[in-house]
Amino acid sequence: MSKLEDVGEFGLINIIRQKIENSHLKNQLPMGFELLLGVGDDAAIWKPSKADYQVHTTDTLVEGIHFSRDTFAWQDVGWKLAAANLSDIAAMGADPVSALITLGLATDLDVSMVDELYDGILECFSEYPTQIIGGDIVKSDQVFITMSILGQSNTFPLRRNAAQVGDVVAVTGNLGSSAAGLAILRSQDKDIFQELVDVHLRPIPQITMGRLLLNSGIKCAIDISDGLLADLSKVGYESGVEIHIHAGCVPVSKRILETNWPDYMELVLSGGEDYQLAFTGEEELVRALLKNSAGAIIGEVKKGKPGHLKVLSEIGTEMHFDKTGWDHLSTQK
Amino acid sequence: MSKLEDVGEFGLINIIRQKIENSHLKNQLPMGFELLLGVGDDAAIWKPSKADYQVHTTDTLVEGIHFSRDTFAWQDVGWKLAAANLSDIAAMGADPVSALITLGLATDLDVSMVDELYDGILECFSEYPTQIIGGDIVKSDQVFITMSILGQSNTFPLRRNAAQVGDVVAVTGNLGSSAAGLAILRSQDKDIFQELVDVHLRPIPQITMGRLLLNSGIKCAIDISDGLLADLSKVGYESGVEIHIHAGCVPVSKRILETNWPDYMELVLSGGEDYQLAFTGEEELVRALLKNSAGAIIGEVKKGKPGHLKVLSEIGTEMHFDKTGWDHLSTQK
């Protein structure tokens, strides 16, 4: 197949534009979104939403840091980038609307790579209606893909600075699966543990759950993709509270428990990339929201040093960890 | 000074947040923009604009491709990134509102680098009021910085698909200065030609001119940062017209003309990165708009093969070029 340098930027933009237009025909557009001019001009144009609030977020995947071509198909990279961005929208309780995508590409890549990448993005955006309205293409030896998503909401969105002393702390689903999936991808036995691998390659953004939380009166939530401890520490810091976590209450995939995974608690507490949400609220409300879900109450919000976490083991002793999550600039990980 | 890996992502976000908050106190905020939650959550939150149209664009600078540390201070990188994004907003005739910034950073960089980069961005955003509302920080061996800017307008924005047969084609200022400035930076004599170097390092986004064009009834404009010929070809292609250009009419800096610059016409027609606008419209209106400006009428919109350009020399003969501008994926340049 052709190399990117053969089709050039203009040719590639036309391929992408065609792909996006074809997907419109099949897919539902985001609610109330009136696009007037999409991919191909200096900027996209649309009519502003009638929603009361807009939200805006961005997330990036860099080859060699966030993914490797050995373990990811380009479709998976596309899905994961879309899901990572949608997860931030979900953490606000908002609805996604539109996306810009920047491709940093080496010129000797095959055009098929862009095709496959967009297949993955469009697959995710067809499940969680989001309209690609533009982007940018630049040359880069190290491949990176950046997405920014606009979202909207009629209620003041969920935020991380709204945890109240007395709230319980909950998560929306199993943690540690993505980190376990990555470890499996790097070793063997992929078939047996496909469901863990899938969480790493094709995480599910909690758009529906985020919307439910916001509509039910929850105020405080966060995307815990950097790891439970690191992200709950941010909630505590921004809300001016301390958080106590019962490690034994954190929901974990049966697959991990059944296999006597070594040090699995580290994956669960600090692995990250599960793209579940953590949230806080009154116990009764939280319990009702978690009914029939894989989520669970895992701790409480306490008075204390802002951002400080106390992690208690199943027998009530305090646990200590070196790594508290994925710091994107630390060299420890 | 500290390395990025020492302060970590969370520390760096706090440094950036503080810098942005300090700049708010000094600087004017964008018209009618009500930010409710800025840097530091999963997404920023604001009240949607009452403007009739929103626009959204993104642009990226990659080290080794778009800038080198030998020739750019980090402040210049910051300014140029902001100006490049604002130039896309200017090409729509819109007002900038808010920006997200993604930093792809090597961990062994000094924290001062981020400080200086933001100084340059904030300097540009204080001249052209734009609010930084969030972003992302990722590890990357090759440094890159991506920005996306939201803008707004009460009139349907300028676009590249609206050139009409019979229109004249104009540009808003001198072309070739940036490419000449880069050539100077790579050689010597910087002092003598500082004004050309400045166009390369600190281009001026044509926000004011873009707004004037839109308010005066112009429909068709484009940011010609990829080079005049490449970008006018896009106007022709999207509008379904042919464009004739009189090379001798393109405005050029006296500095270039005085020094008998070798092959200067190539810099002028294909150099790019001047961040001027090209636009089309009725001759009388265009002539009035260009009064007392460095801009000039340089050609006409004709019936013909969509995207085809005819470049005429000062004596009326047709000129031919190999390179028609900056293709971000081509290896020719």
C-alpha cells in the first residue's frame, strides 16, 4: 500500500474526510449538534449548543510510551484514544459532542495505518456518538495522536473538588484489569485472559454511568485512569479532605482472583487505564446507584490533610505503597 | 533548576495553573467568556457563548520539524504555537475564546523550559485575548506541543470554498519574510535582518484583519501558512475554480528586495509561515479594505480546472515551480 509521503498531507486529508463522511451516513450524530463545516478548512464551524454548560478536554497517546505496535493494532490505538478522551467527558457527567484529531506521523508509514486508526476511532464514536470535525497532520519521528473533545450538559458537571466530609467513596467497576491485560500482552496466554487484554486494548468509557451520576445528584467524580490512589489523592487535594480506602472492598475481576496473580493489589490500586470513574456522595444514594453494577463503595471522605490517603488492608492495618499511580513525567514507571 | 521528572506531572500542572491564574489578573479575558472551572479537572467547564457560530481548530509544533532549540528560545516556540493557532481563527474572521494545550515532553528537560514556553504563549494571548482552560502532559522523547483553540463569531465565518469567478485575490501583507528569516537564522547576519527573523520567530496572527474582512462582507479567506501557492490551490479546489496569480504583485519586504536575495520568488510564493491571510472578493471592496495596509491584490478567480493555478511573471509569461508549498508529509522539503 502507499506510503504517507506518497499521498501527501492533502491526499491524506481527503482520505480521512471521505471516511468520516461515510461514517456519518451510518451513525447517529450527537444530540442537538449542528455542524456547518467539518474537516478541510482552517477551522470547523457549528452552531453553539443550547446546553447550559460546555466542557472541553484533551488526551494523547504516544508510541513507545502509551502503546507499542507489538501489542496494539492501529484500530485498538484509535479505539483507546477515543475511549480515553470520552472517559474524561464521562467523569464530568457530560455528553460528548465533537472531536479534533492531531496525527503526528512518520512519513514512511503506510496509508493503511491511518485507515485502521480511524476505523477504531469511528467504531468507538459510533457507540458513543461524537462527531469528528477537524484536526491537524504533522510530521514526527515518534508517532503521537492527540484528540480534544467538546462536551455539553444541562446540569453543572461533576468535578473533583466537590468531595464532602462524610461522603462515601465508590468506583464504577473492576480495577486492575487493564494493568493485568498489559502484563499478559507482554508475556503469553493471551487467549485464556482475553477479557483482561480487552480492557487494556478496548476500554469502555463510562459515558452512561457518568450521565446517571450527574442526573442523580452526585457532585464529585474523577476519571481514575492514572490509578486509583493517584487520582483519589487529587480528589482529596482539590476538595481539601483526606480519603480512607478499604483495599479489600475494591472490585477486582474474577480472572485475577482465580489465578493467584502476584502482587495483584498493586495493579488494582495503582495500575490505572481501566477508565472507570471514582465518585463520592451520600451513602444511601451511592448504594442505590451501584445496584446491579460491578461498582462498589470502597472508602470514606474524612477531615484531615488535603490529598492524604489512608489505605486499610482487609484486616484493618494501614498499607503503604511506593508507587501511587501513573505520573506521566516520572521515570519510575 | 529542577528537572521535569523531579517535580512530576502533578507538580508541573500546579506550576502551570499558578502561571495562568497570575496572568488572568493582568490580562483582559476574551469577550463574553464565562469560565467556571479551568486547568486541573478532567475537563474545563464554561457557559456556552451567545455568539451565533463557534469555530474550533488545532495546530502543533514538533521539535526537529517545526523548530529547533538552536534557533528558537522556548518563549518563541510558545508565541509561535499560539500565533499559528490564532491565525486559523483569524482566517475564519472569528474571535478566539479558549485554548487547550498538550505538552509532549522528555523527562530530562528543565522545569524552566515549561515556564518559558508558557511565557511566550501568555504573551501572545495577552495581545489577542484567549483563555487557557486546560490541557494534557505526556512523556515523549521528541518534544511536541499541540494547541486547540475555540473561537466564536456572530456572522457566518470566512471559508475557503467561497471564491467566486470574477473575484480578485488578495493577501494581507508581505510574503517570504518568514522563510528568509529562517534562512538567516541558519546562517549569520542576524542583527542586520532582525525584522525578517522576527517574522519567523514571532509571527503576528491577523485577528484584527480577519474580523474586518468578515464584517465587511468578504466570504472567502485562508491562512496561507503552508505557502501561497499550496494554500491558494486549496481555495481553488474547494471553490471549484482556477486562480491566476501575478507574481510581481505579491508584496515583499524591502529587506528582501534590497539584498538581491537569490531565488527570492520561491520564498515568496512557497515559503509559508508568514501567517498572512489570502482572501477573495469584489475588486472595489477588496481595494478599499487594503487601503493603508501592506496587503495587495495579486490575482483573479477564473473559470477552469478546480485547484489549478496559473502563475504569471512580471512580463506576463507563465512561471513553473517544482515545490508548491509546505506539505507536512512530503519528504521533499
